[in-house]
Amino acid sequence: MNWRRIITIIILVLQLVAVLIPTLAHEARFPSSLSAQDIGQWFGGIYRYWREVFVGAIQAVTEGTTE
């Protein structure tokens, strides 16, 4: 099988998961219409969710190494 096809599928699945996790956790409200404001709020919710996840992970790691 072609490696490029496998890598493309893996990247698409990771992108789908990165969007679905915050949406299904109700951290990012799925847009009710295709207006720019609704889509922007949805992407903003996804960004805020992942930012909080990474900040929390970094804080947990740094607190674990300083003790």
C-alpha cells in the first residue's frame, strides 16, 4: 500500500478527532448556521479547549518535576 495514502488517512483522522472531541464535550458549540460569526465561535471554542488541555498538561508536568 502506498505510504502517502496511509499518512494522509492518519492526518485526516487526527484532524477529525481534534475537532470532534471539543464539540462532543460541549466545549465548542456546533454552528447552527454557516455564518462567519457562528463558525468563528465554533473554531474559537475548539481553540480554547485545546489551549486549556495543553496548559493543564504543562502545569501538571512542571508541578510533578518540581516536587
